[in-house]
Amino acid sequence: MIDAQGLLPRNKHDLDSIPRMVEAGYPAIAPILDELLDWTADGNWPVARPLADFLVTLGPPLIEPISRILRGTDETHKWHCMNLILHKLPIDVLGGLEEDLRRLADQPSEADKREGVDVEAREALLRIERISRPPRPLP
């Protein structure tokens, strides 16, 4: 049995934790998804980008944990989550976050606006729309 808590990075420089997480895989890391996403709260941390690259591969299990971030009050974390993870998610997974993205795009808080979260949400929605709608035939 894998100790999921033991897979968490010990600090923002703990790049050695990433291969252990990858090896354990999903569903072994399911109990710590929220905590793993916390390590992507600042894209400047060395562990953030490689961890985000791994998390993107998980697909649908990310929808609920990411939704919690997007509904939260940490605007910087929202922005980093969008830049490190959402822009790389498969469209079917991104579509599962459409309601949260619409809220952020259409009714952002002042803090969301200051961080550019509304802009990132609109970009994600455009990606969903471009892929979801087939191109119109030329007249």
C-alpha cells in the first residue's frame, strides 16, 4: 500500500518527489490531489511546472479539485492554475470546468480582475468554443 502523504513534495525545490508521484500514478495519488495542486500555486516554484505537467495527464479526476481552486479566494493560485494546467488540459476535461470559467469571465471579483483571472477564463472559454463548434462551411 502506498502512503500518498509521503509522495507530497517536502519543499518547493523537491523535484525528486515528481518521479515518485508519476510511478505511483492515479488512483494512488487521488487522496492528495488538492494538496498537489497547492504546490502549483506559484509558477515560480521549481516543483510547480513539472508537477503541473504530470497533473494534466490525469484528466477528469482533476475537474473537482481545480473547480475548488477556481471557486476559491486565492486569485494568484487561480491564475497559476490556469496558466500551468488549464491551458494544457484536454478539451473534454476543460469542458467540465466551463461553469466556473464562465463565472470568472462574466462576474469576476475586483481581485480576479487585478490578477487577470477573468482574461484567462475568457481565453479558456474561447478554446472550448473553437473546438466544440465545427467550422461553418464557406458560402
